[in-house]
Amino acid sequence: MTRRLNILIVMADQLTPSALPIHGGPAKAPHLEALATKGVIFDAAYCNSPLCSPSRACFMSGRLPSRTGAYDNAAEFRSDIPTFAHHLRLAGYRTVLAGKMHFCGADQLHGFEQRLTTDIYPADFGWTPDWDHPHARPSWYHDMSSVTDAGLCVRSNQIDFDEEVAFAAERVIYDHVRGTDERPLCLVVSLTHPHDPFAIPERWWKLYREDDIPLPRIPLRRAALHPHEKRLWHVCDMDAVAISQDDVRRARHAYYGAISYVDDHLGRLMHALRATGLSQESLVLVTSDHGEMLGERGFWYKMSFFENACRVPLLAHGPGFAPRRVAAAVSLVDILPTLVEIGRDGASPPMLDLDGRSLVPHLAGSSGHDEVLGEYLAEGSIAPIVMIRRGRYKFVFSPPDPDQLYDLVVDPDEITNLAEMPAQQELRASLRDEVARRWDLVALDRAVRESQRRRHLVASALSIGRLSPWDYHPSRDASHEYIRNHMPLDALEARARFPAVKRAPE
């Protein structure tokens, strides 16, 4: 590196790569495609836990949920866990967050010195799963209304949120070049689309013809469901309604429209970088927290280690990185060591004790790692579920369930489970041994259950009497915005205008 790059990270929510045009999908995302023509595309990028909050904790910390305790969507992300925002701040960066990060607990910054918006999701323990009662379906969890009610909308909760996020993020880019802070900027912009519910305004719906919306390729095989799939079927209340082909097509139609909506915001941010002269000195990363099953295998949402649920897009664009595609398996825990290495201008990073590894070798075109570890410890599971993805194989293990082993080269749709096939027993035994070396699943199971019990007790207690919420409240001092009498008008207007006016000498 010859100079320290600004960093812009755009994170979508529940965005599966299979829908994107850069991976052969039907969604229209011209701004993403333009960025990809000069960027590095990771064709096998994964989340480490296919659920919002634990995945984002992995992304921020470079550590798996078993290391952070951020097991599910209501588990606290502890304040003493360093994030890339902490590391970049120590390295001299200005760190800013706009949008969703689903931090649970009282700390709603985790190293960001500025947060521009609140979160769309609650920060408390109200959504804590309960492994002690595996047959009780949580009333607050996904059901199939996102699919049966899919279609057009004029406005939605998510549109309100993402409009605020995009405006705040765009504005901070302009504020950065108009201000006096000479530190490089790290800006994370986290949108909530295309996460369900699947509803999108007409402008983006009309980008797609109904006949162009493909139906799922992998059918539901109800009689052959894996036990974890059966539990997900129950936890999402999928027997409550019949899903028609029209429902599926409408939900997919709205989902693709939501991808185009996200892409428009990406284009808006890229325009701001170009207009301010920052585009040639910025690293841009585009990714998501997890995927979306989108009706494949009859399932929706995430919560499993099937490809549509746990793969994520990952695109990197910046000076010094030649366009290429990377086939090696990488994951969100790799983001922290990557940013630390880039943010420290290639200097040796501090001792990090991470589960992730830097992607800089991949970005530079040399060989890098090809391995992903995953953990799922939330709704629909009754014990830890772990995953190893290396080379052509994916292995999924949970003590109460049958093993799953897939060859993703010959079987990318994961139709044939090789775990019981005689020819694969040596590989299966090796992977089982590796699971036993990497994880103490008995201790992890105990830790998850104890965490759930504590949080249920705390949540019950805090619901009584006066409520003191942890949700982030953005601070704003309107006395220093726009035009005020205590600020010299000429100096204020000159400072706010970009580019600055060049005055003729008197």
C-alpha cells in the first residue's frame, strides 16, 4: 500500500449470491455489476452463522459465536471484544456506522465513534430462544406471512429505515470532505433490504416482468427432510398455510425488486465518492450478513448451512487490486484481519487471536486460505450445529442429528448426502475427528443453555415496571446545523459548499 485508503462497507441483509447478476442470477443490479468489472469477486464467501446478530458479531470481531457468546438474535455482544472499528480507530481512522448492526446489549457502538441512525431491531433479550423447550414455537419468530403477503407496497417500515440510512451515509461522505478531520474514513452502511417481509414499491417491482421470475429449482422433498429441516419447518410455522406458486413468484419478484433498491443506494454512495474525489483512494466492500433460501427445497429465510442460506456476496474494489474472481472459500470472520492489515498500511497487525484470516493475499492475486468454519446455535436447533467448508466438500455436524456431507463440485444443489456412503467413510471419520478437536460441543451446549436461562430471567425482570431500553438513540445538536446566529454566515456557507468557492483576490 502506498497510502491509507478510506473504507466504505455496504452490507445488505439476507442477500443470497445466487440472485445476483455477478453470480448468474436474475436480479438487476447495474451499479454492483459496474463495481464488479473492476473488483475482486469472491465466489465462495460465507457467513459463519446464518442469522442476523451472530453473523454480524462474527463480521465485526473476526471470531465465531462460541468465542464471543453472541449465539443468537438476543445474545449480548460483549463490550470487551475488540472489533475492526476498535482496531481502525487505534490506527487513526474515523469510524462511522449508519444502519443496522443488531448489537444486543447496552453497548451500541462497539468501537464506532459515531453512529448515525438507530437500529431497526431491538437491542434487548426479548428474542432469546429456549432449547429447554424445543417443541414450543416462539410467537415472535418468522412465519410464512412474508411469503403469502408478498407484493407491492407504497411504503414500509424497511423503506423508512433504509431511506434514513442512505441519506445519513451519503451526507457523512460529503461532510467528511467539507470538514477538517484529516483522518481516513471507515464508513459502514448497513441496509435492511432485501430481508423479508417481501414488499417493494412499484418503481422497483416494475423492473421485472412476472414471466421472468424463475421458480425454485430444488423441490421440497417432505419425506426426506433432515431433522434440522423438520425443526425449521415447525419454528417457521410452515404447516399453517399452503404456499402457492403465485405466492412464491410474488415473493421472489419483490425480493429481486428489493435487490435493485439496494443497488440504487449503492450507486448513490458510489456517486458521492466520485463527486468528492474519494473514489480513487477508497476500498469498497459489498457483502451481506447471510443468504435467503428463497423457496429452494421448499424453505425460506436462513438458519441452515445450505448454500442459499449461508453463502454471502463479497466484492472488493480498490486501488491496487486487479479484477479477478476468487474460487477459494472465505467468510465474514476474515473481514477484520483484512481491514486491520489494510488500515495499518501493510504493517504487522497486533496479536489478534482470531478465527479469521486476512483476505489480502486473495486481493493481491496470490494464494490464500480455502476454509470456512460455521456455527449455528439459535432457533430450530436443539444442540450446536457446526460446519466445515474446505475445498470441494462441506460437512455439517450436530450430536443429535445425522451427519451431512456434500461435494459442492459435482452436487452444488446439495441433493446427495454422502455421509453414509461407503466410499466417503474415511473422509467422514477425518472430519468428525476435526470437529472433536476444534469444538468442545458438550461445553458449548451447556454454555448456550445457561446463557438462554440467564437472559430469560433478566428479560422477565426488566419487563416489570419502568423500562430502560438499550436501543440506540442518535445524538443530534441542531444548534450547530444549517444557519445559526452564533456562527458567522459567510464562513458557514463557505465551509458547507463543496467544492469550496475560489474567491478572486481583492
